[in-house]
Amino acid sequence: MPLILYQRDDCHLCDQALEVLAQARVPDFDSVFIDDDEALEARYGMRVPVLRDPQGGAELDWPFGIGQVRRFLGQGSG
């Protein structure tokens, strides 16, 4: 099951998070936009972008860097 990046439309922080995920070479993730979804808005409204591992339920809130993403994925820091 791929990771999920919760984000908003027209969100510069979300754009930055996408760049970090690309630099960290995250293999597979789905983008889920929380706009117009009351439940997701309530949960993530002030936190986006948020990277979530749906299998384990772990979440990584912004701001995050390449090393943090790799640790989140269990890949170490290098």
C-alpha cells in the first residue's frame, strides 16, 4: 500500500514537500487533497502537508527534510 501525502490545492508548502519526496526518491505515494472533504479538513486542516503510512498509521508532519523522510521510510539517513 503506497504512502499518502495529504495536501491542499495552491499550497506552496505542499509543493515544497513534493520536492523533498522527489529528492528522497520516495518510490510510490498517492496525493490526497483535503479541500472539500470535511473529515480530512478537520483532521489535517492546519497540518498539511502530512505524509502518512496507511499500513502502520504513522504520520510525518511538515516541515520535513530528506533525512527525516528516509528515516520515516526506514531507509536510514544516507
